Amino acid sequence: MRALVYAAFGAPPEVVDVPEPDCPPDGVLVAVRATGVCRSDWHGWRGHDPDIRPPHVPGHEFAGVVARVGTRVAGARVGDRVTAPFVNACGACVQCREGQQQVCAAQQQPGFTHWGSFAELVAVRHADVNLVALPDGVDFVAAAALGCRFATAYRAVAQHARAAHDPGGARWLVVFGCGGVGLAAVMVAAGHGFRVVAADPSPAARALARQLGAQAEVDAAAPEAPARIRELTGGGAHVTLDAVGRAGTLADAVASLRPRGRHVQVGLLVGPEAGPPVDMSAVLARELEIVGSHGMAAHAYPHLLAEIDAGRLAPGRLVTATIGLDGAARALTGMAQERGPGTTVIVFPRP
């Protein structure tokens, strides 16, 4: 099969022919029809993920058709249209038994713990726990944005972004970083009744956030950004969400909250950013909450898919470019450079 492979961290990725993956007895092989290009894939290519051992195939946001089924799988058939969360849960640990598969203690992740979806076939292990059936009304390109970005944003907003009581009924949520996750969070938050502020250095990203439901915008690079947010929201946001993953962004987000507000951390902080200072005196004095949000379990997808199928959410609007596998190397390696807003999706031709 054809796949994008890098032989070493930082080495130029190449499209080459590689052996097909084995089908796990408790898993399936999915013929990939579309897969998103995510900044997490870039971090993996740069060597920021300890699970990756080159040579490696990246990719973790995918949708496609079941091509092969393991002998111990009960709920999948060849030809099923499917996607899967980026966290593939084991189904047996304490967290899984409690329904919290997104923090499975024995989780595996295609594109990280094993070869991913920048390939014609990808393996999904523990398929009965992790496969998600796609409604006919959700196409493969839109579904490719779900596994990491949109599902992550959906759970962060729908479950974690609990607003403080506001007698006026106006709940303000500020999204810091309007890339793939951030734009999804803007759309979901607007659809769930929040008044949304988009905070990003890029005017183009803020303009797209406006199209997706943001009511106001702030240049996140401006030193006065937190003060401007407090002014816009009448005393501070009820909820802030960091979709970037930088120490300075986290600090600005916490500084933008009103008393008893809540910060949701979605962006991954790695390397020197992994231990950011937090103004705990403000957290204590204003009774702020800080919570992390890590993906979404497969069993929770039906709620999201029902909103998409009903037209209330449209993840396909976040896709601003589709490319073939031959363009994947350039898309992956260029993620650290200035680029347009939105999501790039690799599309595979039908056989």
C-alpha cells in the first residue's frame, strides 16, 4: 500500500510502498477515504511524542470503510462507513469501565503508538470499543475532522465549559487560537448558546471565526488582550478555552476570566511549555476553575453526529483545503509556518 513515511524525526517524509498492516484479532483495517493534517502530527514528526519510533506513518484523524475484520470483533462488517477517536481505548481498565475511555490507562493512538492514517489502510484496535458508525449524511471529508479536532472541541464545550450563573443570561466564552480545534470550538459554542469571542493574532482566522458564529474578536498578540476581553464581556469571560497550547496563552486566558469563571485547556503544551506558571493567587482569590479536556470517547459520538446530521453543526465548513497523498509531505512539514486558517484534509481516491 502507499503511505507517507518519515525515516527519522525531522527527516523529509516520502510517499512509498509499504506492507499492509496486520489486522488485529480484536480490530479492523479501515480503507482510508479521508484523513486530516493536524498539528499533533507535526509535533510527532519533530520528535515531541515519546511513543513514536521511526520509521513512522503519521495520521490520526480519519474516516473510511472497513476493509478487514478481526476474528474477535462482533460489531463491524466489511463495507461499514466508520471513523474512530484518536484515543483507541482498551475497554477493560478502570477508566474504560467508568465510561471515560478518552483517558484510558492503556490507550493506543494510530499515528503515534502505531502507524497511522496517512496511508491507504490503518488498523483500529479494540474495534468494538472504538469504531464509530457514520450516518449517511456525514461525508468522509467532514468526518475526517471529527477524530481529533471537532470531537475534542465538542466535548470541551458541551461537557467542560460550564458557565457561572449569570442573571442576565449572557454567557461569554473566549476561544484562544482559531486553528482547527479553536474554530470547531467557536462553532460548537455558538451553537450551544454562548456569546463567543475569537482571540487570535491572525485577522484571517478571526474573520473565519466570525463566519462560524463568533460575536466579537480580539488580537491575541496584543499585550492588552485580557483587558480588552474583560471590557468586551462586562467583567470577564465565564469560560476561556486555550486551543493553542502555549504558556503565554494560558496566562492570558486565566487573566481574562471573571470571578468564578472556568478555564478549559485543550491545546497540548509540550517541551518548555509543558510546565507553565499559573497565577494561583488569582485562581484562589477569584475562585477560578482550570480543567483539562482530552478528546472524546467513541460512545459519546452519537450526540455529536446527531447534531451534524440535523444540520446544527457543520464540520465540513472548517475544511479549507483538500489534497492528495502526494501533497501530504508539504502540508505536514509546513504546519509550523504561517498559513491560512482552517483544516487541510487528505483525500484518497475510491478503488
